Amino acid sequence: MSGPKQSLYTVVPASAPREPRKLLADALGETVVVRKTRALHPVGTTRIHLDRVEGTGEFMEVEVVLDEGQGSGQGGEIAAGLPRRFGIGEADLVATAYADLLERSDAAGRGS
């Protein structure tokens, strides 16, 4: 699915972040590790993430944090407008997660 997607998440503070990661990896398995550096640029309630993802390239991710009473349609409009302002066309949008890109890249490198 291309275009804006709603993301629901919970932030959980962790004094030792490697411990929950190991616990989850042990319980669920680990198929791919995404290594990235991120520069965060807040613009109002929108967060622009400039990511450099090892093995895939550079990306811009737009995260619109909805205010109370705002619907996902309004967030989608805001998110869709920002790439246009930066001159990013529809053909430049990536509809998959970084992990999916890395898995495809690995499969292509193995000739699969």
C-alpha cells in the first residue's frame, strides 16, 4: 500500500534497552537488523526523519502526530503535502519498510 499509513505505538522507557530487545529476539526470532542513523527535524506537530540506512540508501520519512480530535484523513493530507513541498514525486515514494528493502537486497545479492 503506498501513501500515508496510520501508526499506533507505545513508548516504554527502558533503563537497559538491550535487555528487552534480547528478550523479544529470543522469543520471536530475528530475521533482519536495520542499522540507520536518523536526523530528526520537527515542524509543528510533524516530524521529518532523514534516515541513512546501511545497505539501502537515504530516505525521508514524514510522521504527523495527530492532535486530539484530528482524524487520520487530516494527518494523511498533511503527510502527503510535505513531499510535494520538497519536490519528491510519487515515483520516489517507497511503500515498504527498511527491513523489507534489506531482505530484498540480500535475496538479490544471493541470486534468489
